Amino acid sequence: MKQFVILGGGYGGTTIIHELFKGHIPTDIQITLIDRMPFQSLKTEYYALAAGTASDHELRVPFPHYHGLNIKYGEAVSVDLENRRIHFAEEGEPPLEYDQLVIALGCTDNYHNIPGAKEFSCSIQSFSAVRETYMKLNNAKPNSKINIVGGGLSGVEIAAELRESRPDLDIALIDRGSRLLSAFPPKVSTYVTKWFHEHDVETLSHISIHSLEPGVIHHENGNLLSDVTVWTAGIRPVDLVQNLNVAKDRQGRVLLDEYYQIPDYPEVFVCGDCASLPFAPSAQAAEGQGHQIAHIVSAQWRGETPKLQPIKLKGTLGSLGKKAGFGLMGKAQVTGRVPRLLKSGVLWMSKHHLG
């Protein structure tokens, strides 16, 4: 029996499973999903869990149930590419051998080598980390100073959601650039900044952080007191991928061939945030790539040459609490209630695997 292993049950990994089981799987292929959690978690909504406006249970989606799908729970810590083995953190757990592998493990925080950033800030990059961040934010005393580092999509969403959840907190959004949401057009950035001003969230630009200590953020022009600091200032591939001895791009993502395979190890695919793709990491990109990897694998099993169409992203949506939002739909810039409603619809589709 040949082992086809999917490492990571996020947006990309679960999409591959659903697509593969829509078609014919050879009788000599065993498909195994490995994840450390007993469910898929909706990472795009972690900000709401951290802010206390969504429950833990709302962000869980059961893993697919298909006859012939084997689900193994465990934390993979390394992949031996030469011997085709996956090693686990759990003591006494034997390595798992594979014939084909999909690495779909997502990302973790990029602390940019800033001293104290990892030790003295909260994360929203894993389910367990978000639970801890939720406790710190929602146990904070009234008028506590909450600093959110990073003015990108994640930072904006958690700052807005926290404002609605805890109107008693003193919230600031810190960015080293000249404006929030630098990846979006200025019109969108201006709208979001105005929303924060109207909802009493301070926005601080041109802040270059040097280090963090308990209760204080040091930057080039002084210090900022902080009861809780949330880090949303960039991502990078997980440690397992960083430790692979393969070619990577400047962001540490794995360089791949046209079929998302590692060139020197064509039996290994990389999907999602760890893959070097021509667009920014996102759930939508991971799902799009997941559809294509399933198509590629199915064609290879049939002895055929895969035929691919370019991945087409539909746009990016962000929320400002429960009633307002922003985004890009193609070249159209959208702000207000409509993008928030659209995002709610996208979330519903993700929960029901209709994306």
C-alpha cells in the first residue's frame, strides 16, 4: 500500500482531501491526514476569538469523513526528505513513512529578530496561542493599555473587533509604515483610519520597534507602556519548513516547480503559506492551490499529464467589527456594510466546504 500523506488540516489540506475523494482513488493508495488538532480551525477568524466576539466552538470545522481516509493526530517536527519519513514531537511515536507527501502546515509569526518580541507579546497564529491571547485580552482590567503591533489585515481586524468587545480598553494600533493596510489602495486605508479615529482607537505610524520588555515597547523615539501587546507584524513558514534543506525565496517559502513539487523531491508537494507563489499567503490562495494539487495528483495516478488553469483570486475582504468592512474585489475598492456581509458569506461557505 502506497502512503499519500497530507501534513496539515488547514484550508489547503482539507481542500485536497475533498477534491481527491470526489474522484477515483486507486486501491493501492492510502490517504492519511496528519494534524495536531482534532478539527480544522478557521484561521481567518482567529481575531474574533482573541477579541472575545466568537467562541472557540464557532471556529471549529470537523475534518472530512470519507471511507478510506486515515486521520492521525500528532505534531510533526521534521521531515526526512531523503528517507521519506515524518518525525513527531510525541515521545515514543515512531516515524511515519510516505510515498507522496503534501506539506500544508501554514505559517507562524515573524518577529524580525526583535529582542523580546516572542517572549513578551501575544500571538494569533495558532489555535492554542489565540486561546491564551483571548485570556489576556479579556482578563485585562478596565483602561488597560493594549498595543497591537502591525497595521496589516490581521492587526486591523483584531483592533476593531476588540474595540467592539471591550469599549473600556485603551487600544493602539502600531505600524512602522506611513499608513495602515499598505497592501491596499490609499482610499481603503483612509476609510479604515477614519473608522478607528471615530471609534477611539489610536493609530501610530512610523514606529520602528527595537525591543520588548514586560510592560513596555522600546522604539527609536521612546517607549510605549503596554499591559498587553499583540503581535501581528508579519508571518513566515513554520519551523519544520524553515529547517528543510531546499531552495526558498526571500520570505523563506519553498520554491516549487509548475506542479507545486519540490524539484529535487518531486514526491513532495507544498501547499499554502509555505509555498512560494506569485501572490500573498491567504486562505483563498491555499484553497485554490489545494484544488490544483488534487487535480495534479489524480492525473499522475492515472498516468496522465496534468493540465492547469491559473489560480484566480476573487479578492480580499476585511472586517471592522460586526457592521463595517473593507476590501478589494478585483480592481473595485469596497467599504462599509457590503464587504462585511460578503465576508460573513465567505465564512459560511468555508464552514460548509463550499468555497
